[in-house]
Amino acid sequence: MTKVENTAGFDVIAARERCRRFRLRILELSQGVSAIHIAPAFSCLELVDSIYFHLMRRNANGSSRDTFLLSKGHGSASQYVVLEELGILNRADLDGFCKAGGRLGTHPDYGISGIEAATGSLGHGLPMTVGMALADKLQGLDRVVHVVLSDGELQEGSVWEAMMLAPTLRLSNLIAYVDLNDFQSLGQTSKVHPNFYPVLDKVRAFGWEAEEVDGHDHTAIICAVQARKGNSPFMLIGRTVKGKGVSYMENAPIWHYRSPSPAEYQQAVREIQEAA
Ligand SMILES: [Mg+2]
């Protein structure tokens, strides 16, 4: 059905710098609040950035023609910083994150500008986007639905029901991304479920076109999506690092849901600023 346009002018250097700024902003948001999931936001940041700044198509007035859903809603900070960059949310919105009187909570909520559905109760995003993509297709709308899932989320049965249905409905206007950081909440996915891998083979067996890439590599993400044949739903498995960019957060389960102390915050800022 619909193919994402290969927009000229993608600037990978600018994208990396943008993600560096996003990580610093997420760290800033974490100070003074306790309900933030920094490491899950850092692991999916390049996926979310690639989708919003390159893969989602825009109307002439700058509004989005396509749809985005962050099914791993606990990583909401990754979406909020992008929406702030785009001017869809403002600085005051983000400064009120998880604070009394603020509009933005731990998980994306329906009714917030730029948020299509409440997510965070895992396993709902893919079924919802199957419905959205089907509705668009039935109405003949030229719209692509993008949805980002976590790897731990794939243990929800509803994900596999939706995964079975989407190819049957030939939802070529649906693109799913799995943030495969091999961690789920406080455990390592491959240890909690030793038969979890290979994910790619399982997805393909359900009838999806699928590829696996480095989920922090903008170019790999964008090229894989743009190279899809477009005859069926597409799933991109992005291998990522939970807490990417901060040494003491990377692959450390305690950082699933925790705010840095002032000293930890300063170290994290320094590491991100100094990273090549
Ligand atoms: Mg995970």
C-alpha cells in the first residue's frame, strides 16, 4: 500500500547531536522527580528520533500525516522531548513532568498534544495500531502507523494475537519497532525467557516482513525501513542498550525506574557531553 518517501537531506550528524540534547533534557527532567524511567527512554531514543524526524511524513503545513504510538509508555520521556523539539509540547509542559499540577505523567495519556492513546499498560499498543491501520486502509487514507514496543512487552499474549492478525489483514501501512535491549523491568529478558530468541525468526514466521539492525544507528534504522517491500506489515528489531550513553546506567536493572542523585546527575551529564 503506502511506502515511506525517501526524503533527501537526512543529516545523521545533526540527528546524533539532537539525541545528545534529548538525553541531557531527559536527565534534567529527572531531577526532583521520582517517577521517571530514564534507561528505557535512552534505549529507544534513536528509534523514536528516526521515526519522527525522518520516517513520518509531513503535510504542507508541517503537521504529521502519519501516526505514532509509544506502546512502551514507560519510556515516555523519549517522546516528550521530541514533541517539545517539534513545538507540539512546550517547555512548561516538560518542566511540569511528574510534578503536582503538571500535564505530563509517567506514561503518555490521551488528550495530551501529540499523544494518540494512553499507553504503558504493556501489550496494548500493537493491537491498537492494528485497528488504526485497518481503519485507515478501509477509508483509503494514505497514512502509515508507527508503533514502538519493548522486548519485555513481547511476553504479553495480546502482542502475538495482533502479530498474527496484521499480516492476514495485509496491513502494509503498519510499521512496528521493537526496542530489543534484552532487559525487562528488573530482569534480563534472555534469562527470564531463554527461548525468547531468535525474535526475528518468530516475527517472520507470523508473516511479517522484518529486519534486525543496531537500534542506535539512525542510518541503519532508516535504510531498513525504507528498503521494505511494503506488501505486508513491517517490523524492525532494533538491538539497543538499556541506559545507552551513561556508563553506570547501561544494562544495570536498577536504572529501569530511578532518578540520579545530584552527583550521579553531574556524572551522567559529563559523560553525555564528552561522548564522541
Ligand atoms: Mg526491554
